[in-house]
Amino acid sequence: MFPNPTTDSFKINDCFIGSKLTIFDAIGREVYLVNNYNGEQILTSELPSGQYLVKVNKSGINHTQKLIVY
């Protein structure tokens, strides 16, 4: 996932194309969802500054990483 930290957008590795991508805020609320990630930039400019968790699910396997938006 890059760039991280970010101000307006980020991208994840192309090996996750076709995955479900979910962003959660610091208290666990879902704030963004893509059911079929196609390699596009994920816009974060509408999100308040803070820490988020990005969860990617591909073929039933979850990958989670912290994202910082400032």
C-alpha cells in the first residue's frame, strides 16, 4: 500500500485485483468499501485525518494494514 501516510489517495499491490477492500476508522466503523478492486487509486481526500485499517479479502484470506491519512 503506497503512499502511506497519504493525503489524498493510495494504491494497493496489483496482486489484490479482484479483492474486496474495506477501510475502517479508529473505532471500527466501515467508511469505504470496494467489492471488486480493479487496481485504481483509492481516494482518501474525503476522510478526516487519522488512522484507519485497510482490510483486503482475496479468496477468503484477509490482509490488514494500518493507513494514516493527514
